[in-house]
Amino acid sequence: MPTRRPPFEPPGPDAAVFVISVAAELSGLHPQTLRTYERLGLITPGRTGGGGRRYSPRDIELLREISDLTSSGIGIEGVRRILDLQNRVAALAARNEELRAELAATREALRDAVAPRRTDAPAARLPAVRQPEPGQSVVVWRRGR
């Protein structure tokens, strides 16, 4: 009876699986161009124990994006700036989502803290807060992490 193999799971977008020749073919660039982009700091492929480069699907997409930008006439420094700004926008969007979630949790906790208490309800995690008068604001301070 043949042994049963586990189901194949494709690698994730950050799994460094492509050798430089495959990455060059997939991106439409020459392998030397990939080495140049690495030397310039535009891309950082993974490395094997022996030092060979391994590119991930995300790296291939980045190489294609760099190729599109340079073929449209943007210089390497312009490409570097565009990639940096894209990374900053992505980081700010992620932080914005974190802050939105934190704000929603704080609002919920504040609603729970100022809501009329039931005698069988567990103690609120926030200090007692009196109901603000109309036109007043309530400020909730968060301690540093």
C-alpha cells in the first residue's frame, strides 16, 4: 500500500524559494540587474546557508514594480523615494487601523464604566467616571507601554 503524502501547501508570499535565474525570468529582468538592485538596497533577497540568493513572490512583485517605474523614465533615486513613501503609507495605514481598534475598545470600556451598574456585574476595569454634563468632554489617558 503506497504511503499517503500530506497535501501540498504553496509557499507564502514571503517564502524565499526562487533562485536568481528564476526570479530574473519571472520579473523580466537580467540576473545582473537583480544583483545591482540588491547592491543599491532596493531589494533584499533571502540567503541560503551557502550564501545563494532566494527570492520570494513578494520580491518578484517588487522587482516588477521597480522595472515598471524605471521603464517609465524614473531614475533609481526616484524609485527609492517612491518605494520608501509606499512603505511609509502602508505602515501609517496599519498604525491607523490599530488606533481605530484601540479607540473602539476605549469607547466601549468607557460606555461600560459610565453605564448604570448592575449589582451582579463584575467590577469595571476603568476608574469610576461620572456622567459628563452636556457640552463637557471626557478625556481618557493611556499609560505608556
